[in-house]
Amino acid sequence: MGLADGHLMIASYPERAKVRNLRRNPMASMTVMSDEFNGEWVHIDGTAQVVDLPEALEGLVDYFRAISGEHSDWDEYREAMTAQGKCLIRLAIDRWGPISKGGFPAHLSS
């Protein structure tokens, strides 16, 4: 998942259930969790747009950059995304929060 222009970006495949569901109804919710076990997380609600190839290609580049930085060969990356038939989900954030921490009751996490 990446962030660009105030939108969350998720790379996916057109055949996935989440993509098919978003095409029918663009309202979406997601939970974004930290990389740390028992770390912070936030719930997000918004409106999604599914972007297919070839229009999705530069957005997929932005997605990769947001997550991993620069690729060693952008032409190779574009070819791979095209060969895999990827699509991009752009989620406009309508509301979010609260930022929460952990998932275990305090007496169980120590």
C-alpha cells in the first residue's frame, strides 16, 4: 500500500474479489497496521477507484516508489506489471481514526 496525492494506493489483480466488489460499489474500508507486532493501527473509510492498464502503469510506478524507493530498472518493472495484468486501487480517504495501539488486553500482553 502506498500514498499519493492524498489517496491510498493498493496494487491488485482485476480478478480479485475486492476489485470486483469495488467496481460494483466503490465504498471501501480498510485497516492499516504498523509493521510492529502489537503496534499502532488505524481504520479508514473512503471511496475507491479501480484503474486498469494501461492507465494504471505510472500509478503502479508511484506505488512502488512509495513502498520501496527507486527500482533498478523501471522498464523491466513496467513490463512485469503489464505481463501480470495488474490494476491499481486508489482510495480517497473520507474519514479515518482513531489511531489505536495493540490488540491484546493489557493483562495478556505482558
